[in-house]
Amino acid sequence: MADFDLIVIGAGPGGYVCAIHAAQLGLKVACVEGRETLGGTCLNVGCIPSKALLNATHQLHEVHENFEKMGLMGGAPKVDWKKMQAYKQDVVNGNTKGIEFLFKKNKVTWLKGWASIPEAGKVKVGDEVHGAKNIVIATGSEAASLPGVEVDEEVIVTSTGALALGKIPKSVVVIGAGVIGLEMGSVYKRLGAEVTVVEYLDAITPGMDGEVAKSFQKILTKQGFKFILGAAVQKAEKGKGGATVTYKLRKDDSEHTLEAEVVLVATGRKPFTDGLGLAELGVELEKRGQVKIDGHWATNVKGIYAIGDAVVGPMLAHKAEDEGMAVAEVIAGKHGHVNYGVIPGVIYTTPEVASVGQTEEQLKAEGRAYKVGKFPFMGNARAKAVFQAEGFVKLLADKETDRVLGCHIIGPGAGDLIHEICVAMEFGASAQDVALTCHAHPTYSEAVREAALACGDGAIHA
């Protein structure tokens, strides 16, 4: 048993970043993790392994679709699924071991096991109870379930099972047209599977700028995706050689079925706080199960804080990391800050989709006067050279002040390009500030500048 200034429960992006930063600030820190490896869902069965598979299958797509156009001749490579899975695991192992090294470097104690909080100031791990002046709940989230859909992680799977299927399926039904469903759908579509996406709403990627969402759906349809929108899934049942999904169309209540070798349930995630003993402690929760916090990430119980997917807000690793750093500073007696208006979101398909700030729909709902600057990647020389000229950059700025209010990108490298606008928004920059900044040629980033120019006198190459 040992006493600590801070015990962080959960070693995902929010938890491990919080622990390391608190140690950097001079606190004696421990982090509790029940998995055999650090990194939480993101590094073990989420963001990182999915990006490995997206990368591998994107290379395969390039071989099939674009190599011959560039004069690269020869047969397409065969897919060795076991080797691809091994590559994915190597990527995961490298990242999780990296965090273990960082814990040792920063003298963060890893308490291995599952935690509960028997009382304020105490954390129980296994049979041992440790004292803690402060506790941060960073337990993350788990896949949300649907009534009538029983997950077995083999035929009816969440993202966890989808990352480690025994073989490449010939057909996949994805329930939910959000980030996870479309990314994993892309992986299996490129590997030859027939992919059908069933979505309850009438548009894909809920919350995304409407114009971008429509363009994104058209591009994915062109890639071979099938979409059934406005459909409420009733059940998914395992059968011989796969599963059957039953759904009702909301427009006329008609019932239909789909059969597939694999069904991916991608209907979002919910906070994972089971076993912590929060109810007994009297920790207040939000209506949807998130831990209730104030502006300093503190719960109603003194000395207990919460961050990441366990609290309200976008369930994004980088949001959790920002909160982890901020709450560490609060606990260390400093001022922690997170700008929730400038948290980017990215979908790592091809093309990538990225956004930050407000959408056009949100600005209209507020009745705010704004202007739009758009530029198509068809006018970007670099994008055309690599066969990625689909999509566009859309910049939103205040009509009177020209201050950047949001940006939405669908196109090559969108996930990296968006950060120019994140920095601009942090500094309260105008669209003209972006337009007057010299951008290297030829780069994808020129499309961002052109969109900024379009907010003023007009883009040059469109």
C-alpha cells in the first residue's frame, strides 16, 4: 500500500496523459489499469489498430486503382490476412510499450488491476487500498448496444471484434453511419467485401456540416458502399454462415431484412464507470450516465475529478488528452484550460473528412451573419497529381469581422490540414489572416488558403 498525491483510474489517452503531466508538475502519481497493456481502448482496440488497417487497405486500393495509371505495371499483391493482423498488432505493441517507457521515465506508478473507490481519498486495486489526495476518473467508454442485437464479437461485432475477424468476410452490414462504422466499412470494402450501411437518421455522420456529409456519401457510394437511411434496426440474429438484420423504414414503417457474413454494430459509445462504486459515494451523474463535473472537472465529491469519455462532450481521444493535462494543472494548483470550441474531428477514410468550429447549420440556427469561402481540390495541383482531387475546403467566417468560425474539409490529408485553422481560431484570426499567409506550392494546404481567399475577393485557381 502507498499514498499518492494523485491516482488516475484508467490509462487511456486521457488517463495516461493526465498521469504523466501531473508527474511533470511534481506530484506523486499512480495510474490504475486493468488491461495487460497501457493505452486504453484507443491504442489497443480503437484509433491506432484501425488506422493500421486503413493504411494497409489504402495501399491495396492504390495498387488496384492507380498504379497502372502511373506506369507501375504488374499483378496486384495477394492479401495475407494473418500478416496484416500481425502488422496491426506490431503497431499497437510499439505504442503501448512507448507509454510504459514514459511512465517509468516520469516515475508514474502503474497499479495493475481494476479499481474501485471505497471512499473519498481511497482507491482499491485488488486487495490493496491506496491513499490518494486526489482521484481522476478516466475510465473511458464502451460500445453502446441495441435492443434485439446480441454481440458475440465473431459474427455480430463491435469495433473491437471488427478489428480482429478470423477471416475477411464477403459481406458486412454496418449498423450506424458514424465515424467507426464508415472507417471499418472502408477497410472491408477495400478488401473485397460488399458493405451495406444502415442508419436511423436521414443523413450519414450526424452533426457534420450538411454539405460535406452529402458529398461524403456520394463519394462513398461511388466507392461501392450501399446506404439504407431512415431505417430503424429491429434485431440482428445469427444464422448459418452469418446473420440476418431486420429493420423498418421510418417513412412507411415497412419491414425489410438483410443478410451478411458479419454485422458491425457501430451505434456509438457510452461511459464505462461500472464497478467504481460511484452511486455509493454519492457522485452525481448526468441523465445519460456521464459523470457530472463543474468547470474544473471536479465532481460533487471533494477530491474526485473526471475527464474524457466518462464526462459530457465529444468522445475523442484528443479531447480527453486536453482535459487530462488541464485537470493535472488544476490539481497542481495551476490554471487548467480547454477550449471546447476548437476541438477538431476527423474521419480517416479516403478521402479524409475533418472539421473544427461551427457548421453552417449551427450558424443559421443562431441567426448569425456569416460568409462562406469554398475551394475544390480539383483546383489543387498536388491533389490532382495523386488522384485525390475529390472534395473541397469550406471556410466559415463572420460576415462583419471576418473572424474564422469554422472549417470543414473533405479531401486528401484533411486530418492534418484542419490544424492550420485550429491554430488560427485559437488566435482569433480572420479569414484574411489565413489568406495572406504564404503557403508552399505544391501542397494540399494551398486549398485552405484558397478557401480563405474565397471569403474575400475570390480564390485564384477556381
